[in-house]
Amino acid sequence: MHGDGPSRVPPVGVGTSPFTTQPATDADEDSHSSSSNSPIRADYEDDFFMNTNDSESSIGIPASDAAAAQDEYRCQQPIQRLPAEILINTFSKLGTATDLLSCMLTCKAWARNAVDLLWLRPACSTWPKHSVICRTLNLPNPYFAYRDFVKRLNLATLADSVNDGSVTPLQVCTQVERLTLTNCHGLTDQGLISLITDNRRLLALDISGDSNITEASINLLAQNCRLLQGLNISGCTKISNESLINVAEHCKKIKRLKFNDCHQIEDSSIMAFAKNCPNILEIDLHHCRNVGSEPVTALLQYGKSLREFRLANCDLITDSAFLNLPTNQTFQHLRILDFTSCVRLTDSAVEKIIQVAPRLRNVVFAKCRNLTDVAVNAISKLGKNLHYVHLGHCNQITDDAVKNLVHCCARIRYIDLGCCQRLTDASVTKLATLPKLRRIGLVKCQSITDESVYALSHASRRVSNPSGPTDIMYPEFHGSNNHVSSLERVHLSYCINLTLRSVITLLNNCPKLTHLSLTGVQAFLRSDLEKFCRDAPPDFNQHQRDAFCVFSGAGVTGLRRHLNSEARASRQPMPRLDEPEEPEEIGLWPGAHANQGDDDLVMTGMMSAATLGGEVLIGTEAPGEAPEEELEDDSVMTAGNTPTPADTIQPN
């Protein structure tokens, strides 16, 4: 009997509420109900259950895909509801490949969002890892398409043994954006061509030191890789000038070029890059001896974004390269200039450069022996923008120019005046007042005495800090603000008038000091100090080894302790009775304390040693000081640390 059956109430939130009523329908008439307010009865239950489309009824649970997905979403744990963007961003903050692998093995959802990060740059750092990676990339049916996740390949750590067979298994990676094959002397065109043939998205190629690469690879690069932004062919002397013109005409997005020691490069190829690639940010032509003044003018004139310009040892460049620039044009983006050993440059060129590039931060005119005080006074116009200045071997410079430079450019961090033999204690005493000075080079400035070293040690009067450690003395700087000396690297080799006492004062009053060179200083040619000294470079002769005296990192700390202990034992008054705590080894450049070069007999050209796209690190500003402009960091040539290689992943 239909009339006696229980009434049906739709579930809450599905169609109606239990408190709503339905309007009269044909179903009401068929049931002969006497009450207009009675809920609808299920007179056609058989028909209802036979109907596959129940969307018109409020009875039952909806079976639509959207509703099912919503119910499934509500049943998930909160961490499972995170969108892919948040997961990827979180995974990208993990420091090691092991952590990424752990996340990848958690569940399939996490695996999908972690696999591309894990395989972004597989670490081919050893041959066993290289073998595992190649085997995984060539699996016939992998769980993921690992080959498509590889964006960066770096075989530099295996360079000594890399050959064409080493790179052939990697040709399946067709989405590579950065390819680094530095110093792979066994690599030929055959291997390189196999890698770049299908990699049309390649952005950066570094084949520096690959002496067997020829124009065949470069011509293919020009045809296939139109998105190329960075090219480093330093030391590749078999690459023709014409092939580089081909690259310039087809790869117009080029931003970074590094052609160190490519003697075959001529003006025509550099002119082609200047005219076809207006977005060049950095170009390094170190030791390209056939490059003259005309392409230099063109690079400046057409390169609206040029930021770093290195022309060390390009001795054909003359003043005309800069004097021919338009008078009404300035280069606001230009930050770094390196003209080491451009021996034909004079004061006129420097004055013009400073005029058209008023925001230069780093300038290198080492071994430009024609420069005088006029050039230094022009550099002084850079004011607070100047951080780094190298004037080594500019032996016409006098104290007056250095004093003016310090007066106008108070933010100098690095200054090298090595072999400027006209300088005296007056210059160094003024340099010691620079509040942010970290590195000073005075190699072979033989007129300076202990007075200069004392000035560097006591740039500001030092007083005890009662709230700090009892064994460290702090200076009183700018009134009531305590300030520890910022000096980190001091080069005093062949300053023959220095004594032991002044150097002890320097050691004790500069707790951040991590590098001290004293080669040729008679007071330090002692056998008991050799254990703290760094090893001499392997190419030194016996005489140079005997005179070599450079202390770095822990050697500086050991030297300080040894000399202080010796003074105590002899009961002689020390410049500082208490030894400062061992400082944290902080340098202007990463790994500065482990410098392997000879920065005593040969002037340091640190600007030219930077990798393509690298920057000279700048110190932080003092509290309350307006932050300085930072250089844009969009380098595509800097190879970062690579994680451990990924194995084949099969998540459950």
C-alpha cells in the first residue's frame, strides 16, 4: 500500500532540506494524497532505480565527477591537499639530493613534483655515478622520462678522462639548457656535435680549454641553438673567426661571451657581435691580441646593457677606442672595467671613460704605465660608487692623487697599489682611514715603513669593550659606535723596511685578517715560522721558494699565537697583551684563504680570474646606511654545486 508507506526525506545539502516542501506534481495526483503538504511518495521506485540519470531527483547521492572529486578532497589529510606549486617550491629548498629522494619515495603525488628537481642537474662527479646516470637515462621503459628533466650537464670534474664515448650516452637528453665541458681535452667535434644536435633550447655552452674543438661544432651551434645566451670558448684556438661571425648573426640573444686566450679572434667577429647582439651584458677578451680599438668602440656604442668589459692584455687598444665615443652618450649600466696591460692607454682615455660611465664600481688599470695623477683624479669622480681599484705598476702615481682618491671614494673595499714606488707612508696612513677597507696591496712599495703598518693597525683608536669578551679589544669608531677592523687581506711583500713589532701589532689588532704576505721581508725569513707559511707554487725556482712567505687562513692564526707566545716567554711588552679569538675566515672572494696563485711576485689580477657571469662580492652596508645597488644576477654561465646522481626511481 502506497499510502501507508513511510515518507522519504532527501539528504541535507544534496537537493533539499528536510524542512522544505515540494509543489504538487502529477505524482501527487496518482497517489490520491489528501494532504497538499505531504512530502512526495516514492510511487515509482522501480523506475527510479532503473534510471541511470538521477540528476533530476533529490533522492540519493550524486555520482558526478566533480562531486566525487570534492568528496575525495574532503577525505584527504591537509598535507595531501597542497597544490603542486607549493610542493615544488618546498622541495626546491631542500639542500641535498638525499632529501629529495626521500620525498620522491613518499607517494606518487610527491614523486611527480620532486622528480624534475632531482634530475635537474645530475651529478656526474665520479665515473661510477656517471655510469649509473647514463644507464638510467637509456632505460627502455622508465617510470618517468628522466631524460626530459635534465636541464644542466657538467662534466668538468671528470675532464681529464672525458672523450667522445663519455658524452654519447648523454645525447638522449634533449632539453639541456646549460652544458659545461671545461678542460675536456679528449673531447672532439664528434662528441660535442652529438650533444648539441637535438638541444635547440641550449642557453649556455662552456667548452673552455677544449683544444680539439673546431669551427664544425660552432657552425652547428649557430644553426641549432638560436636561444643561446652564453658562450665560453677560452683557449679554443682551433675555432675560426668566421664561425664566430656565424654565431653572432644567428644567436642574437647572446648576453655573455668569454674568449680568453683566443689569439685567432679578429676585429670582424667582435664587430659582428657588437652589431647583432644588443643585449650583451659581459664580454671578456683577455689576451685577444688581435683585437683593436674599433670593436671596443662598437661594443660600447651598441651595447646598451653592457655591464662588465674585460680587455686585459689587449695591447693594440689605444685612446681612440674611447675618445671616438659620442659626446652625449653615457653608459649607466657599466660596472666593471679591466684594462690590465693595455699599455697604450693614457690619462685622456681614463678621463673619457669616467665621463661616459659614471657608475663604475670596479676599475682595473694595472700595468698601464702611462697613467699619472691625472687619471687617478679622474677615477676619484666615481665617488661612493667605487669599490674596487687596481693600479699596480702605475709607478707615476704620487701621494697627492691617493689622498684625493681616499677623500672622494670612502667606500673602497679593495685597492692594489703594488709597485707604485713613489708612494710613502702618507698614502697608506690616509688609506687606513677607509672604513670598509678589506684588502690592500702594497707589494714592492719600498718607501713605506712601520708607520704605515701601525696606521693600518690603528685606523681608529681602540678601547676596551666591557660588555664583550675580555680578551678582544674593540676600536672606538665614529664616536660611540664600536667597530672592529675590516681588514682581511694585506700584501706587504718586498716592503723591506718593516720590522717584526709592527706586524705583530697588525696581527693583534685585525681579528678578521685571513691573508698576510711578507715575502722578502727580512724579519720573517725564519725557520720557526715556516710551519705557518703556505706552500710555494710548484713553478717557483729554489730562490723564490726560499723567499716565499705567505700566511693564509689557519696560518695567520698560528703565526699570531706563536709570536705572542714568544714575546711572553721573553718577557717583552707586546703591542697587544691579549691574543684575539680565532676569527672566522671571511674573504672578499670565496676560498680567498686558499689562493694558490703567486700574488707577491706577480701582481694579482683578480678581476680577470672571475668566471663568466661571476661577480666580485661586495660587503654588506653598515646599519642605517642606504643599501647599495646590487648587480643583476641572471648569469647563465656559472656552474653551481650539483647534487648526487639520481638512480632509477620506482615509487610505490
